[in-house]
Amino acid sequence: NPFAVLFIVFYGLLLRFGYFVVPMPAIRSESDGWLYPVLFGWAMPADGSAGVVPSLLAALLTIVQALSLNAIANREKLLGRPNHLPGMSHLILCSLFPEWWGLSSAMVANTLLIPVWGALNAIFNNPRPGRHLFHAGLLIGMAALVHKPALGFVAWVFGALFTMRAGSASNWLVAPFGLFIPFYFLLSGLYLGDRWGEASSIFPQGGFFAPPKPENPALHYSGLVYIAVMLAYGVWRIQSQVFKMLIRNWKIWNTAAFFLLLAVAIPFFLASGDISSRLLMAPALAVFHASGYGETKPRWIPETIHVAALVVVAWANLRAMSA
């Protein structure tokens, strides 16, 4: 739908007006994978200062993610008629916290993880799901080389296989094979380049990492309240329609729920505790938020929540411009 595409592009730029007035620097953290500085090091000033290029890249990646998520949700008819709500919800979520605005490895990983959801949806009742499972494993492997904690999403593939009941037991080996390929080429390159000592740095370090204290607690917790309220409302909307759903859609919602659970848990156990890693939650949250924004009655409830979200986003933009 050309209108939906134009709306998402315009809406994404509008929500980040402060981002273009005061560009954000690219974000570096201990969770960055080996491939992240290789691919985007050219866009990061050596002194860590803000620049126009990383700001434009971050805005472009966020809009691409919104369009991709919107296309998958519309293709699966999760919200009934095709609309722009999943993409809109994703843009709002990515604009709530200034810590999520800058170009980061988690943002790049999200760009790769959203198509994984589309691939996993395609295995339902598919007699030959191997191609989709291989692509899912390959994308997760690439995401893990950009953002190390993304390696934990391999559990998502096995959860989807269990839910979708796709094919024979041999299919359970296809996704790990796709996951292994990016690591195989990287480890081979390190070995042949006499850099084998760097091999251990490409894998995440386990542990428990509490989220750091936010710079602006009032703004941060306002965003969290919006996320929680809209998530609860969206889940309630889905539950109220569960008996009217096709089995395929019900299973796709289960896959999205597992995606969300992993995205919430992974930063606590595989990330370094930085707030930017929590950005992994945004795509899965956006799908459930979009359900709450759907054709609900009374309409004033989602509309009021939407206005409240825009107030928080405007607050974040004004604070970034005055910093």
C-alpha cells in the first residue's frame, strides 16, 4: 500500500525531529559483535562525536524495520485488513528512549531478526520447511556477529518448530546448520589470518546484567508505563478474539510471544547491561501494540494512549535538543 509506506516514512521522520537538529553519536558497547565495527566503522568518528551519517543510517534502519514488520503482519493478516499499525507502533517504541536513537549493533540486529519472524511463519503446515529454517538460522547467525546477545534467538527457531510442528526430525538440524555458516567463515578467516586469539570475543559472555540507571528516570519510566499499558491492552484484544482466529494466526501469535519473551530475557543474561540492547524488544512489542491500536471499541482508549505516547516522544526530543 503506497499510502502506508509514505505514512511510515513521514511518521518516522516526524518522531525524530530532535534527532536531526542534534545528531546522536553511534553507540558502542561490550555487546557489539565482531562484524559491527567492520561494517559501520566508517560511519563512526574516531573521537566518538555525533555525526550526520550515523544519524541518517539509524533513521533509515528504523524505517526499514517498520516497513518490514508491517509487510509481514499484513501478509499474515494478523490484524484483519491491511494497515500501517505495526510499523507505526515500532516507530513509536524506537522513539521513546534517547538511548535507542543512535546507530547501535542492536538496531542492526533487529533489521536481521524481523525477517526471521517471516521465515518462521512460513513453516506452518509446510511439507518442505527446510529453506525457511535455513534462512532463519543464517539470519540469526549474521545478527549474532553484529550483536553478540542475538545468538540466544536460536531458541526461537526451536520454539517455532515445536509450535508449528513442521516436518520431520531432520528439520531440527537445518537451522543450526544455517547458524553455523557465518561463524564458520569468520573463524576460518581468523585462523588463516593468524588472529585465532580473537575467536573467543565473537561469543557473548553469560551472567546476570541488571539494566543501568537511566539518565532521566521520569522520562524512562513514562516510556515503560506506555509499553506495559499498551502491551496489556493488545494482549487482552488478542485473547478476546482467540476463538475466532485461524489456527495459523494463533500459532503466529504464539511465535511472536516467544520472540518477545526471549527479547526481554536475553539482555539480562547475555548482554553487558546497556540500555541499547533492550531495543531487541521493539519489533515483538510493536506487533502486540498494533493489536491494541486496531479496530477497537470504544475508540477513545487507543487514541488516548497514542496521544500520551506522542507526548512522551516529544518530551524525549525536546530534552535531547536542550542537552
